[in-house]
Amino acid sequence: MDNKVISENLKLQSEHLSFLQGECQRHAKKLAARPFIKTFESLLELAELQHTNQLQLLTVLSGQAGGTNA
């Protein structure tokens, strides 16, 4: 998989995370009454952390690839 494909996947992942965050905020009052919401919020936080780590890894790998090709 090349960096372009990875970048596109990360962009889509970011869009999905933004959508989920927006939905959580939009329905916060309704969701607060539901027992599963804390689990869902924890999973969303984990997904955000994984996404951030993937972005950082791509940045590092892109930098290394650029350095070896120069």
C-alpha cells in the first residue's frame, strides 16, 4: 500500500470520526440516559487516539522515505 492510499484511508477515517463526534454532541441529552453511551464514548476516544497515532506514523514514514530517496 502506498502513501497515497494510506492518506486517503486516513482522510476517510477522519471524516467518519468527525461525523460520530458530531452525532454524539447533537444527541448528548438523549444518549446520556442510555447505559451504553459511556462504552461508546470510550470506543470513540480510542478510535481518535488510533487515528492520531496513524497520522503521526504516516508522517514519520513519509519523512524517512523522502530522506532515503533524496
